[in-house]
Amino acid sequence: MDTRKTNNNARGSVSTRPNFVFILADDLGYSDLHCYGGRENCSPNLDKMATEGLLFTNGYANSSVCSPSRFAISTGRYQHRLRGGMDEPIGSTSPQLGLPREHPTMASLLRDAGYGTALVGKWHMGALPWFSPLKSGYEEFFGFMGGGVDYFWHGVQYGPTTPRLHDLYEGEEEVHREGYLTDLLTDRAIDFIRRQSAEKPFLLSLHYNAPHWPWETRDDKAESDRIDNVAHIDGGSVKTYTTMIRQMDEGIGRVLAALAEIGVRDNTLVVFTSDNGGERFSDSYPLMGKKYDLLEGGIRVPYIARWLGRIEAGTTSDRLVMGMDWMPTFLAAARVSPDPDYPLDGIDLFGEDVERKLYWRMKYRNQKAVRSGDWKYLSIDGNEFLYDLARDPRERANMRYREPEKFKELQAAYLEWDRSLPPIPEDALYHHVYTEATMAKSSG
């Protein structure tokens, strides 16, 4: 399709500023949704949302792990510009590891322009008392501060000899609630929507835990009572995983219905994506790799955008999209200027279609990557590759020696980009300590 035509329509010329609902899944694989080729029919509401809007086939997360992607989404910039954006997981409470309150964010700029703002769900960008959603532009917060929690008792435990740490907050106050987490987050999102008025636009960030471990559906309270490590490798199944997606999808359907109920359906831009690629039960076919990899399966994610009357229904786009693009896209739609002291790395996806390169780097396995058109440069543990993704989305045929000029071009582009950013500190944590090292210790 002609993406420029669709994107120009999306900009529109309405006098009323749009509302924004940004829905973020956690560890969702590229092909988990039926509209992305998933084999399980677990996403009817998201599938319908795709038929009513725009589906991106080249949508990427800024990182193949959680916290860095969230820094990029919140700031519209490469996460490496901030110290906290280089760690995964953020495994300690520290005044250095978090999203600084003075840094402008999507939420703070929209709030200052008159938007009501709320984050419902996962934060994972620093610990209290130094960091929180309320310190970074959100007027309301209901959810958890860390990287993942049990769906029933809403906290973490990483082995039988470690304590249970409860993690559910209203604002910056710990609260206790009964219920399945996915449903609690949906209920709170709907409550926020129903309290909005037509006179004031709003931003709702709905960051689900699903389908992140622990592997628990609404019917798995007994599993929650049994496990003593939320990052359990001895639990879950494809059926459990896809049921978790379906129950999240049911909640999204209820959120979309609430927008219609209060009369703002047509003037609300709704975006759905994931923070990174999938984990062990996810479907990323035909892509290879998963969370923690810079192979396509670790960074390419679903992207669906619906803005009725502004985005042409049932369209697809192969435009290169990255998580950090949503902040400049929302600001442009709301006619809000970014802070000139913090220039954005992302672009307005409904603006002019421009050629661009996307970049990634990770300390874990010394991974580096560049996406330029159909070509991708990849380096893992010092081994370098060049892939033509149009012909080889599984990244099996290394074209490095057949296309030496393209290889050198992207290799040089990466080095130039890398030099423009702060180096990754030696003490940055980029390993899956909870699901690998911790469980190995507890089982050993």
C-alpha cells in the first residue's frame, strides 16, 4: 500500500485534539495474534481492531528486553541516552537506575498541554522513592513497579528460600486487591475512561503483565498457591499461554467498548504493541530468536493502530516502526511540541515517509544490529552477519561475503551511531538473572 497516503489521512484536520490509548503487552511474540498469522484464535478483538485500522509488518521494539524498551517508548529517544535504560532487569533500588523526573516524557508533555494522564499496569523504570509514574507525567497510577508479579497475589518470589515481595500500588501507596491481575488492570482502565469528560483529552497507558510469566490464567489460582518462583521453568503450556492472551484480548475488547460508551471512539487513537519479542511458549514464525536476542524474533513485534475516520481501515504498512516513534506521533497528533533540549530520535509515523536506519545494541552476548530497508547487519559475540530480510526473514543465509559493500556500509553505520551514544557501563545488568541464574541456584 501507499503508506504516505494513509499517514497523511491520519494527520487529519480536526479541531478537537485526539485522545490516546496506548496498550502494551509483555513478551508477546510476533505471530501470537491471529491477525499476524497465529495458529490459535486467541485475539478476536485485536484482530477486529486491525481490520478497523492499520497493521504494521515491520514494527520493532527498541530492545529485546523490557525496561530499555519502556524507556524508549516514554522518552521518544534511544534508551541508551539514560543510565537506567541500559539495564535489564533493573535489579536494585538505586537513585541512578530509573527514569529521571526532570526528563520530559510522552506523559509529561501531554499533561502540560492539558491532557489527563494515567498509567495502568507495569512501570519497571525505577524504584521508589526516586522514581514512579507520578514523577514522570502521569496523574494517576495503578499497577506494579517491578518487572513482573504473580497474577493472584501480585508480588514476586524467586525461590523457596527467598521472601515474598508484594508489589501493587495506587499512586505511590501500596494497596492490596483481590482478583486476577489482567482483569484488575482492565477494570481500572475502564474506570479511568468513564471518568473522562468531552472537554479534556486524555492519555491512557495500559501496560498489561500478560502474557509474561508466571504462566497463570484466571483458572490457575491453585498454580499460584503452589509455585514458589514466579519465573518457573516447570510450569505453563502453549494452551495456558494462549489463554492468557485471550483473556487480555477480552479486556482490550472491554476497553474499546468503554471508549464507544462515553462517545470518544472516533476521536481516540488506539495503539497496541509489545515491549519485546516472545518467550518460550510464544509463536514468532517465520522469525528466529526470542526475548534477549537481536534476531528478528526478539525485536519484531505486533503493531496495530486504530483511529477511526483518520486511518484507513484494513490497511497494512511495511514502514519501519520503532517503539520510540509513538511519542513524536502522539505529540504531532495533539499539536504539542517536543522539548528542544531533549531532541527526539523517533519520528512521527503519520508524517512524511522518510528513509531511516534502526539500531540496537546489548551488552548481553555483545549483540549489535542495524536495519536499513530490507537489509540487516547483525553481530553476536563477535560473529557478524548480513541478511536480506525480504528473501530470508528467518536469518539463515549470511550474505556478508556476497554483498561486501552493503555489509561494510551497515557495519560503519553502526559504529558511527554507537559512538554518538554513552558507552554501556561495565556494571550494567543485561542477563536474565531471575529465570536462569536464580532458578539454577534454587534447584542446585
